[in-house]
Amino acid sequence: MTSRIRRAGAFALVALLSLGAPILGAATAVPFAAIGVAAAVLIDDGPLFELFARPGDRQDGRLNGLAGFGFAAAGLALLLALPQAALPAEIFVAALLVLGFGNLGTEAVRTRSNNPFLAVAGFVAGGVPAAIAGQAAVTVAVDEAIAWSAVIFLAVIGALIAALLRELLYERDDPVVVLSVGLASWFVAALVGSVPTPELIAAVVVTVVLGGISYGLGTANVSGMLTGILLGVLTIVLGGFGWFAVLIAFFAIGGLASKFRYDRKAARGVAEDNDGARGMSNVLANSGVALLAVIAAAAGELVEPAAIVSLAVPFAFAGSLATALGDTLSSEIGCLYDRPRLITTFERVDPGTDGAVTWQGELAGVVGIGIISALSAATLPLSPSGSTAGLAAAIVAVGGLVGITTDSVLGATLEGDRLGNQLVNLSATLTGGVVSVALAVALL
């Protein structure tokens, strides 16, 4: 057994202390805080130090990683004592076990391979079963029936969030991951009611398979793949498979467009970085508004007036994704053609110039907007009676057109020194969503 696996196993054992939460409540913070103090000021040598020490710990002469993990767990445990809306014990346990046993799974994989995809798979394979078992143990301890769909859902969501954060941050920033996973899972659990187990399993299987395919085809890197899977699961559970159909249409068509004639784009100096693989920032910039719309759809059932929310939210979702796909296709196709013009002055500029457009790119963008508009009208609750489906699709299309025009104008005027590309994309998709909502409220 390597030292890395022994260390990961020791951290997993520490995480098991969270199982005392159903009995101890907020007092669970005490053993974790004691571990944090001991790691920070008491243990500086000997077998225990060598077991938990990471490379940087040896240089500092203290167990920084273990101290951070202990203090973060203690802080999260204190939320178990909130007077009116305490953190559920099962979420606390799931957050700790996902990280502890997920790290162990990652290290087990790394004894055989350094492939980043397999390392993430090892993390999920280790974290999800541990979180499921931990939540089940908590439920049994308080003498309640186990809601398997909720247990599985929280384990999967927690593992995906943790894996994504570890990919984006320094892998050993466990305090940030522990707190983020616990708080994010708590928020999602508040939105999600009972999820049928078959539907949940189907959501996980479909999104994981499609995420793996996107990584295999090179249309997404590891962080982009994890973000896409997380968005997919949330969209299916909070919205439904109709909403997911629109989202996956954007991901699939947009991803393939980024790989279309990539060598020629690279030769012209207009290709996306990383061989066209999309990362987390790109995914969120284009689909962040859609994610907020899905969350709003779930939250709308809990607030009044629900009727306004039920009308506005699907149009915000559809309008933002119509903009995202339209912009992606217009950029990825348009950059292949010469003699583009700047949208603000119509002067000739070099291919790849921010805010430059070609008629071929604009046509491709219109096609993308049309695909999302038609699919949205068919699968989303844009027109409950069905009599105004054509008008609903037209509203989404107009929102998409305004959105991609906004993207080009911002690119020509503000992108570069003032705004980054991702912020421009986010602004454009927000514009497309807002315009679609405004037209829907006015015309429907």
C-alpha cells in the first residue's frame, strides 16, 4: 500500500466521525475541532504525522491538510444546531464521506493510471457509495424509512460538486470542498421533493454517458464534462426530460461545431483553445442562465404567484439557450469565411475579430436559433393549450436573435480590455432570456 493510499484511507476514517451526527448533533463539531487543533499545533512528528502529512506539511512542520479538514467539518457541524432550519444530519454525513472516500477512490486509481478522467471516475466511484451508506445509516439511527431516491440523488450531486471543485481548485483544498458540498447539497435538497428512483437512475445514466462521450470526442475537458453532467442531472430532476432535451441539443450541436474543420480554424488563428474542448467557464457562461431558470422553475412551486413564474421561466430557459447555440454556430462557422465586417461600422476586418460577422455565420446562427425554438415549443411548457405553439417558438427565436446581436455588439465595443469573452457570452444569453420573457408576458 502506497503512502498516498494510506493517507487517503486515514482521512476517510476521520470522515467516519460524521456518523455521530444523529446522536451528537452540533456536538459532532467537538471531535473535529479537536483534530484540527491537534493537527495545527500538537502533532509535528512521529508515525501519526507521517500518516497524515502531505508534501507541504513536512516543510511547515504541521498537518495543514488535516487541520483544515477538521476545522471545516467542525464549522459545518455547527449548522446542525440552527434553531429553525438546521442542516440535516444526512447532508452533513454525505458531504464528509463523499470527500473522504472519494479521495480514497482517486488514489486507488492513481496507483495504476494518471489519466484525469479515470481519476475523476475513481472519486465518484468511491464517494457515491459511501455517501449513500452514510445517509442510510443516519436514517436508520433516527428510526425513519429510507427515501432511496433522495439518498441517491444527494450522493450523486455531492460527488459531482466535489469532483468539480477539486478539478478547479488545488486538489487538496478540502476545507473549501467540504463547506461547498454541504451548503450546495442543502440548497438543492430544499428545492427537490420526491424524485422517482427510476427517473433519477435514468437521469444519472444518461448524463454520465453523454458526458463521457463529450470527453471522448474532445468537445469538453474534465471540468467541462463534470459541469455538463451536473447541469444535466439538475435539469432532469428539477425540470424534466423535456428541458434536458433542449439543453443537450445545445451541448451536442455546439460541441460538434467547435470541432468542425478545427485544423483549418487553427491554421487561420481563430480556433478555440484546448483543441476545441469546452471547460467549466465556457459551459457556465453559455448555460448559466438556463441553470438559474431551472432552479427558478423548482423554486416557483414554493412561492406566489406561481402562475407568473410558470410562464416566464421556460421562456428564459429557451431564450438563453437559443442565444447560446446561435452564437456558437455563428462564431464557429463564420470564422471559416473571409471578408467579415464589424457589426457596428460594417468595415472589413480580419477573421476572428471580436464583433465581426459574416453572412454565412449569421445564417448558421439563425439555424441554431430555429432548432432550439422548435425543440422548446415541442418539449417545454411554453404553450400549455398548444394553440399558440407557433407564437411561442417565434418569441424564443426573437429573443435568440436579439441575444446573438447583443453578443456581436458587445464584442465589437467592450470585449477585450473591459469584458472577457465569457462575460460577453453570459450577458448575451441573459439578454436573450429576458427578451423572450418580456415578449411572452406581453403577447401570451
